[in-house]
Amino acid sequence: MINKRLLIKNLLAHNDESSFYDKKRQLNLHTKEGKGKFVKHICALSNSNPSNNSYIVVGVEDHDNEITGTDFYDDSRIQNLVNAYLENPPKIQYENVPFPSLPKDKVIGLVTIHPNNKPSFFKKNVYTIPAGAVFVRRGSNSIPADLADVENMDYRNADTVAQIENGSRNSIEHTLEGVMDFVTNRHKDMTAKYKVFQELFIVCWAGHKKVVRGKTYFSRVDIELINEQVKLFYSTLDEVSIDYNEDTFSITEYVSLGLNDKTSYYPLEEVSIRFKENGYYNIESTLLFEPPQYNRKMMHHIYNSNLVLLAKLEKGVPLSEREQKDIYNLPSTLMVCYLNGFADAKRKLIDAKPLLKAYPDGNVYVSFKEAMRILRKMKYDRTAQGE
């Protein structure tokens, strides 16, 4: 098994981006421009490496390779984004890789683009990229090309990538160090446990434990597949239940939603990791979320109140004590409004990002990111179902 932390270090050791890997400070998948650029790089790397994996490393400074980190991004549904815009899309995988030098809530993102036996090209317009566009990699640049260029692409990277991957294989030493670091260093203030699956895989998890009506829940949860140095789950807000047997580890995530200080927990998603005897594992996600529905007249009042609150924030008007509390709940409230039929609420929330990010209390921006994460999950789930 490949230790993803070692793999990232070995990729960065090449210093410059190449035809088989790219590096980004962060991803911006909330705008058409950001989606277009991301899919363009996926297209170019896939077409330039028909016989080997290619990679995008996220959370690294471009000029000096400094590992600055990025937010935990838990959506395997990123594949649906690529499928939506590319014909013959490659299979891709996004993983969150922790580094000792980073805070607990920061990781390095690793996008793996698997070999594709057919040329990829855009099947519809996005941002300034027209349908039919083809891209390949030349050095550190993703440039337009013809399909003929892709079909004649050589295989010069295969040996280099194989050497990098073989030099990133895990060892007993790396595995034991990973378990000890997780349990005794990073989470010594929490309940931390581990479980071995199929005598090959070790899953560690930690969180603040509580029991409600006989059911055990965890908050501030961190779950990591030690063998590959990959975070499977991280959250500072939600409640999570954990179940496992001899070959399966399941995480059910709950979100707290409500209006007027009356909140309830709603199941959001179940993620099951199934470990196999042949050294492989599958991750299956099932969206469970059924948003709460409220009286339309009451929702109109709440929606307008939040728009007034945003206007005050934009104008720099001092907020009352009650309004300071409401601003923390504003992202989830606008999300509930959107899920109750107020179509403009989502756009209002996205447009408010700079204001919420600049707010002195950093928890407000955390609340914004949490609301956007839930909306993204729902959007990609509908896309996967063909809606």
C-alpha cells in the first residue's frame, strides 16, 4: 500500500510541476471559473498520461513548495463534476492527507487521476472553455490540443511515476509510528481507539464521546486510515456515530438544524469502508438527509430578517447581542430557506462569503463552510441520480 504522505513528498521533490503532476494552493469549485480550470487540468493530465497515474497536490505554495495546507474536503462526489463536463472522463480520487506540521483542521489534498484508455475532451461549455476542447500537458502548463495529438501521446512518464510510487510504499515502521502519533500526540485529550481489519488495515478514530438514550455519539471527530496516511473524516461541528464489524467500518454523520433556537439532529450521510482480503477496500456513501420543512409564512419572515442582517454587515452597522448570535446561525438558516423553496437563498449565501470570512468570530466562517458542504453533497447526489 502506498503511504500518501510519502507520495506527496516524493512528488514535490521533483520541484517543478510536470506532465504527470500539478500543484495548487487551493481548489475553488464554487464558481464556473474554478470548475472549468479544475476540469481542464484533469483533462490535460489524463490525456498526457495514458499508461500511468497522474496527480494534483492541493495546499502547497507554487513558488517554493511550502506545505500550507487546505481545508478537509470530504466529497468523493467530485467524480460527478468531472463526469458532467468531460467525455471519456478518467476515474479520479480525492484524498485528505494529514501532515505533522499542519493544524488538525488542515490537510494536503491529493487528487489521483487513473489511466484512461480513451482521450478526454469537453462535452459542454464551462466558463471560457467550449464544448469539444481538448487539453494536454506541456511542462507545467495545460494547453489546447487536437485529438490527434492525444492519440499520438507517448508513454515516457510511466517509468518515472512507477519509481515514485514504489518509493512511497508503506512499512511496518511507518504504520506503527502513525498509530502512536495519532493516539498519543494529536489526540491525547480525547478518547482514541483503533481497529485492525483483514490483518492489513488499521483505522484510528478519536472524538469526544457521549451516550444519548443508549446510543454512543462522538463530536470533534477525526478518523484516519493509518496505512495510507489518509483522513477518512474530520469535523469540528457534527455528531457522528461509529459502527464496525470484522470487515466494515461505518460512519453516520448528523447535522444540527433548526430555526429560532430550536434545533434537532438530522442524519446527513452514511459512509461505509469495506475491507477485502486481497488488500483492497471500497468506500460507499449514502446520502440520508431529509431537510426539515417549515411554515411558508414564517420562512418569509425569517428569510427577510436574514437579508436585513446581511445588509447591516455589509454596511458595517454595529450588531446587537442578539444579531451577533443570529449571524452565526445565518449560513444554516439561509440553507434551510433554500431547501424550503427560496431559490435565491443559496446565491445570497454564496455572495456573503467575503463578509462571513472577514467576521471577527472565526466560527461564523466555519458555519458557512459547513452549510456549503451540505449543499454540495445534495447537489452531487442529485447529479449522480441523473436529476
